[in-house]
Amino acid sequence: MIIQLLLSAGLALCLAYALAELRRSPLSGALLTLTVLGGLYFVWRPEHANAVANMVGVGRGADLLLYCWILASLMVALKLNLKIRAKEQVMTELARKFALRDPLLPDPQAGEPR
């Protein structure tokens, strides 16, 4: 019973974040909301998690949830990697524009860029 309360509290915080995220990114917010609501359902009805796990060929509901968590984590990591790459590309383009706009020319007396 204690673990159910702790998990429910954590999921409630996630739900608050998901609802706030709905304004900025409706798709991500909706998927996160559905995930949290599913998590709450399975926290309070673990026997249903076992039934779903058995239907898809997994032994226990906890194992199924772990596999789903790993898959979701990989998807988040991929999304973050793609965002980082896009930001790096933007920074590279900006650096090129600044370098071409205001080049550092060598000082003829010192032989170093000014």
C-alpha cells in the first residue's frame, strides 16, 4: 500500500507536468498524459498489468512495464540526440556567418590575428 501511494504521488507530479506541457506541445503532452494515466491504473490494478503482460507473451506485469520503460527511455534519448544535433548545426551556421562578416586578419607587424 505504501509503494502505491509513493508511486501515485510521483505520477501525480508527472501528470501536472504533462498537463502544463499540453500548451507548448500538444502531442507530447497528450502522450505523456496517457502514459501517466495508464501508470496510475496499473499501480492500483497490478493484476491487470499481469493480464496484459500474459496476452503479449511476457511473464509478469512488472517485466512488461520495465520493457516499456526501456523503450520509452530510448525514444527520449533519440529525441534529445536529434535536438542536440539540430542546435549544433545552427551554432555552426552562426559561427560561419560571424566569421565571414568579421574576419580576424593577421596584423602585418605582429604576425598574429588582431
